[in-house]
Amino acid sequence: MISRTTSDGPPEAFARALEQLRTARLRPEVVLTEVPAPQRIAPYAVALTADVLARTTQPGADEPDELASGRFVLLHDPEAPEPWDGMFRAVTFVRAELEPEFGADPMLGEVGWSWLLDALASHDAPFTQDGGTVTRVVSQSFGALADRPASVEIEVRGSWTPLGADLGVHLRAWSDLLCTVAGLPPLPEGVTALPARRR
């Protein structure tokens, strides 16, 4: 859903960005859903949540497994706020469970952030003013729950100012980050992803 804090329709630049986001070709494992956008951060905004789904191999199970989830928000302010250094701002979040051995890896934060930068670079998605955090959450159970295995989650929060005329490449780059965090192998060279199903 689009957030509008003015009575007029969206500016042409934002309308064009919406079309680019809605026609972006993503991997078939990524399911996007448009959700209510933030109301007070910028005059115009659109928000999408995503799940990376994979069919389970367990006998009798037909529900897809969720490998990762995330949120992509594109903000637009025609006045180009000084901290943004542009009229658009992408604000993103991804989360996935990792193998327990990753919990002790001191480089996990640097690796998680490099996944985002690599995804943007691989799509030739120019940007400026990037920033964010990578968080690991290690859970260990005790007492009556001691049989539960330890779990490790990674959360990558990032924001950047997209540059260039195509905002869709930034959504595609972010979806690649989501798939990387989910543990999916990269698509083979020359293979084009089908359009993602939106709910």
C-alpha cells in the first residue's frame, strides 16, 4: 500500500518507481506481499514483505518451508532530505536461521554486510549513503526444553539511497540478499528468474 501525506496523486518519479518495483523479475522462491507503508517518514512510501519458500522433502508434508523473510520499503521525498542525498531511500530487513556453527563465527557480521553490498554490485544498482547493522541471535534451551537444539538467526538491516533511473534493480538486489541469507545457491549464469507471485 502506498502512503500519501498529501491530497494530490504521487509524483511522476514515484509512480514510475512503483511500476518498476511491480514488474521486477525475482526468483520463483521469493513471494512478495504489499503491506501498509510507514506513514510519517516520507510523503510517499511503498512497503513489501517477502518470504523465501522451498518445498519440504519430508514425506507427507506439502506446506512449503520458510527459509528467510524480510521487508523492503521505498521512501520518496521530492525535497531530497539532506541525510538521504537523494529523493529516494530504500530501508530493508532480512532474517533467516543459520546452522548453529555460524553462531561462533567472529566474521559473521562482516560477511552478512558484504552479502548486501555484493548483491547491489551484481545488479549494477548504484547507491550512496548506505548504512546498517548485522545481528546474530543465538538461542539455547534449558530445563524442560533442553532437548531443543541450539539455533542461530542472522538479521541484516540496511538502508541506502538508490541512484539511477531504475529502482527495480534495487528490489532485485535485495531479493538476492534474501536468497543468499536463506542459503539458496545463485542462479546459474544465463538462467532468468520467472516473475514472482504476489499475494
